[in-house]
Amino acid sequence: MQSSLSDLLGVLSDAVAPQHVRFDDGSPTAVVPPPDAPVTVRAATLTRIGRSRSEGPTLDLELRVAVECHGPGQLDNMEQLLLAVERHSQYSVVSNGEFRPEEYSGAIGQGLGFLVRVPVSLRFEEPSDPPSQAAVGAAVAARRIRGRLVDGHNKGISDAYIHAHSSATAVVSDATGHFEVLASADEVQHFAVAVDGTEREVSASTKSLPVVIRWV
């Protein structure tokens, strides 16, 4: 988990260099950001997404990290930080409506800011003889959903960001609009789709695959 957070801090630091990015660990001495750190980062929430078996049994988590900007250059810094997050498909910004108001106000208090999803995978060892019910639960906790994003003329839309709310990662559609995302076993999935900087919330049934998401 620490390595996932460190990777994000590296991305954010590069975006606003030579200015500094400060991680607030909640200690009493970290209440007021120093003047040489116009960007403050703090861990907000940690959520269990499910379990997967890509390279052995893995617990899939979603860490939400608050990024807050201070000072006269906060608008410029916000722009650079948002662009940096968008360039790295493993991260995604939490959209309006995907968090409770108290979650945002508790994480962003002194300036402009946003919340970022950070995927975290924790490997673990399963018991040598696990109970049968536990094995069934692990098998259906997550699955890969294939789909295609199309416009009103059924033409595939490429380079669009697609994020299933039950997943910790976002993916990008290929040249024909096709994508594949890891999601929960729920039949109805809710997606955040971004095309050319415009984001919409879309729900779709996964009873038959591939899923077709229409951008109209």
C-alpha cells in the first residue's frame, strides 16, 4: 500500500516541480502546510473492491487520496495535477456524486482540491483446505467485462476513459472502441465514461457480453 501511495506522490511531484508536494500523515505538527509546499496530499479512505487471481490470490482495494492546493498559484497547480492524473490510466479522479459531502469536506479543508482513486493489490496466502463457501465467494468476487463504446452511428469511440464504479482502475478504449475492465459480479454495472474531456455516468446490463455503451 505504501508503494502505491509513493508512486502517486512521485507523479504529483513531477507535475509541479520544482515546487514541493507534502504528505500529511495526520500528526499534530502537520496541521499547517509550510510555505514551500503549495500542494498537500493525505490519505482519505480505503475500500475493499473484491478479490482476484491474476497472479495468485489478491485482495483488491481502492485507496482514495485527497490532493489539496494552497497559495496564489493554486489554480495553475490544480491544472497540472489533474492533467498528470489523467495521463496515468491506473489513477482516476473521483467524480461529483461518487463521494459523500462529508468525505470531501473532511479531506479538503484549506484550499482547492480533488480526490484520486489509487488501486492497491495485496497478495495473500489462502488456507491449504479452504471452506467450500469461501472458494465460491472468491470465484465470483470479480470478473472481466468486455465492452465497446460507440457513438450514435454505432461507430467505435477510441481513446475514451472508462471506469466501472466497482473497480479500482480505469481503462482506455482501443481504436475500435473496445475495452476490457475488471468489475464486480453484479449484473448491472455503473460506469464513468470520459470522451474528449467530457464525463458522463452510464449504467449497463452485463447479462449479455460484450457490453455496448452508447455515447449520444
